[in-house]
Amino acid sequence: MYFADEGLLYNPRLRRAYRIEGGIPVMLVERAESVPEPEHERLMARAREGAATMSGAGGGGRYPVTARAGIGVAADDGRSTPA
């Protein structure tokens, strides 16, 4: 999940956050931040409200975040379905 306004990439499955510094994501394992439960819930709530975007590995498109599963993936017909 990409939170542009917070300069943050977030992996909800691993509960790891990566900061974006100078427009460049810092994806180093040793710099990743563990996200505690309250922060995870805050980020997930913001994502459900539309504050986060996802880019898919296959098409680079943007996928909405769903309330049920967290991350949506593209369906064959272009719709978004829960992962």
C-alpha cells in the first residue's frame, strides 16, 4: 500500500513499513519499521477510506483497498476483487 501523504509504503501482511526519502523508497530490511497493532489498524482504516493505492505486478495499475481482505487484485474483466 502506498500512502503518498505520509511518504510510506506498507506491507499489511508482514506489518512492515518503508519510508520514502527524497522520492525514493528505502526498501532495506534493516530500515523497515515493524508496525504495531494500533498503527496497522489506523493504516488499514485509512486505506479503506481511499488514502492508499496499490500497483499490481502485472499491469502497474491502481487497485482499491477492500474492507474485507485488505488488498484488491484485478479481475479478468478489469474489475477489482478481494485478494
